[in-house]
Amino acid sequence: METFLEFLREVLKGIVREVSAYFFRKYILENKKTTLRRRKQKGGSHKK
């Protein structure tokens, strides 16, 4: 019984770690503004 509880505790620790990492990536890292990029020029020939 005790080994089952240890196993269950480790599983729950892993789940909590994965969920917290997911929310950290989603809400902290993705909300940082990326560097502004210039718009790509449209194709075609550019005559001067």
C-alpha cells in the first residue's frame, strides 16, 4: 500500500509539473512581444 501511495505521489508531481510548465509557456513566454518585423515586399519586378 505504501509503495502505491509513493507511486501515486510521483505521478501527481509529474502532472503538476507538466501543467505548470504548459501555463508558464502559454501565458508568460508567448505574451512577450516579439521584435517588430518589416512587412515582406510583394513579388513582381521592381523597376527604377
